[in-house]
Amino acid sequence: MKYLIVGLGNKGPEYENTRHNIGFKVAEKIAETLEAPFKTANFGWMAEGKHKGRKVFILKPDTYMNLSGNAVRFWMQKENIPLENVLIITDDLALPFGTLRMKMKGSDAGHNGLKSINEMLQTQNYARLRFGISADFSQGRQVDYVLGTWNEEETEKLGERIEKFSKASLSFVFAGIGNTMSAFNGK
């Protein structure tokens, strides 16, 4: 059985430690846990590993956020991975910092990466793992906030939260979405 875990983010050093790149950070932790190094591949960087006998592809698209769907569709088709075995990891302004929410489907909620995936896959019915980044910005400053770096308090808690999200992602692979949602949502 094959799985595709996609951490959304933007390529380039100027985006590396921004809130919008949390998907990349979680993907890197998953790859580290599976001892699967990233290699340059079509549409991004890919790591291949095994978790409890299941093949896991971990993708960091290099398409920039608003074209993420191209990478997801390409790798689903190339590796013949069914939609129910795809997990997208993304940031979410509507959740308090560090909050974990896994869902089986949903709207893009204004997130350009999810919007691109919805358009390319022609569905919203795929698993997504949302990392709360809160909405602590003044009116008209959303872009600066999501493309800004973590504050000191967030930075102190970030490692533990990334670890939790990595565990939830691997739980999705082995235990399925329902069990993972019950065990991890809100924690």
C-alpha cells in the first residue's frame, strides 16, 4: 500500500522559517523519522520511506503555494496512489497556534495551496492536516503575517508541535483517518 504525504510551503530561503511553510517543516520531520532523505524530483523534493510495512512518499512541492495541485496530481498519477491515501499538511489562520486538526474533506477556506489542489483533483474529498498559526495580525496585514517568521513564544513550542504533527501523519498511514482524528484532533 502506498501513501502520499504533502507538506505545503514555498521554495526559497526567504520563506524557510515562515508560518506559511509549516507544511515543509512537518514533512521534513516525517522524513527524518523514517530516515528517508529528500531528493530533487519532478515538481519538488521527494523522500521515500516505509512505515510499518507501508510505502510512504513525502513531498515538498517546489511550485509555490498557489500551484501545489500540479505536484499533488503528478505524484498521485505517477505512483498510482488513491485519493484516500493522500494527506495534505498546511497552515490554518482560523486555528489557535499549534492546534492540530485533521479532516477527511473540506473547503479551501481561502488557502491558495488547497484551492490549487481542489482545482487539479476536481474534488475537496481528501485528507488534510491543518496546523493552527492563529490570526494575530491587524486588518490588511494577513500576507505579512503568514509570510512572517514565528515569534519567540511560538518558536519555543514549535519543535514539540512539529513532532506531534509528524506522529499524527504517520498514524494516518497506519491507523487510518478516523482513528487518527480521534487520537490527535485538538491536541
